[in-house]
Amino acid sequence: MNERLPLQDGEQVLLIDQRGKRHLIFLRKSETFHSDRGWIPHDSVIGQPEGSWVRSSMGLRYLALRPTLAEFVLEMPRGAQVIYPKDLAMILFWADVYPGCRVLEAGTGSGALTLALLRAVGPEGRVITYEQREEFARRALANIHMRAGEVGNLMVRLRPVEDGLGEEEPVDRVVLDLPEPWKLTAAVARVLRPGGILLMYVPTIIQSHQITEALQRERAWALVETFETLVRPWNIDGTSVRPFHRMVAHTGFITVARRVVPEEGVAMPRLPLPERDE
């Protein structure tokens, strides 16, 4: 899809009304979008430049845009809970996923993280994703194909990751979204290349504590770090400047570690403690 072309038959479009309500639709010739604010023929949207305003049968305006990946993730069908865009962005950055990278993911879920990883690694990279539940894998693949079409650099393993780690070729990054990832640290160390990054995403600090303790017991890991991301929007309207009453606060904890060559008798370097306010 060429993003510079007008909106095309068969592609996804986000229709946003003036209240901010969003509707993710597939444009199809001769079909019609219906809402409580009237109906819009798809033909009146097809061929328009992205960012155009279209009118419903009630004369109300909708903004027509191609959805960003963040918008698609929030609107796409889901089986498992998705990782929110604020965490997806941090995962890609802190795992340092780059074009050409070979990434092993476990816990495909609805495919949000898989989509983000695929875009980050590019056509020269590869994503290997493990999912135990067939219905989740089917939903994730449907979402991936809906957003990205056919992808040739994705391998889906429908089995527990612990059963397949020993068969994998070395990878550059490992990203785990699993209930008990601390049980896999030793096995991951055997497939993750030295210098590679392991990132684990869990909902509770108790899980994060268990992860950190497991990593610190093993000499294959260094620079272990745990954090969470909070996003607080602000309302700026004329002289009214204030934070929103609601915010996307805690969704999960991220723990990152570097794979190192084990060395007996050497104390692993630790991250410096944050400076205390005077």
C-alpha cells in the first residue's frame, strides 16, 4: 500500500466523528457504513485524499484517515488482552529491535506485539513467535494479515516455548509475555547470542521480583532493570491547561537483561541507583 495515494478500495480506514468516536472499517465498493449519526457510502470515501472530511446522510462530518499501528492495535479484534501502544513503544526501544534483527517472541496473544516487532525488524529480519492456544494464534494471524497482508518473515510455532527453545537457531533478541518467564531464563540463555537482549513483560511486581531473582542467580545475565510506563495526557484549550482526569497508568512491568559470557569469580556490573533528591 502506497500511503501517498488516495484512499483505496479494500484498505482500512478510520472514520472519526466530531465527538472523537472512532470506527475502523474496510473500504468496499458499493458498501455502506452505518452509525447513529447517519450512513456513509464507501464510494464517497474511496478516491479521497487521506485526511479528507466526508459527510454522513445526516450532514455530520467524519474525518477519514489510515489508522496508525497504535490506532489499529486499540481497535483490532482481540482474543487475549493486547499490550498497549505505550508499552509496545518502550519494548521496541529497550529491547533495541533493529532492521534485520532475529527476534524470538513467546505469548503471541492477539498479535499486537508481533505486528510491532515485524515492522521494526523489516523484510530482512525475522520474528519467531510461540503461542500455545490455537484460537489465539488464529486471531493473531488474522490481525496480522489484516494490517500487513502476507508476511514472509514470520514463523508461528503452535506449542509451548519451553518445548521448542532447544531446537531454535541463535537469535538476537527474546521477548516474553508469559505468566512465569523466570522458569525459562536458563533455556533462553542457550539460544540468545552473547550481547543479545532479553525482555520480559508481566502485569505484577511480584512476577518482576521473581524474574530479577532468577536472572541474578545466573551468570549469563547482567544489567538487569525493571520499570513501568505511565502516560498522562493534558488538556490544553485556550486558558484551560490541566491534566486529564483519567490516564493510562499501570498496565505492566518490563524487565530487561543483557546476555553475557559467563565468567567465574567476577561480580556482575549493576545499574547505578537513581540519585536521591536533596
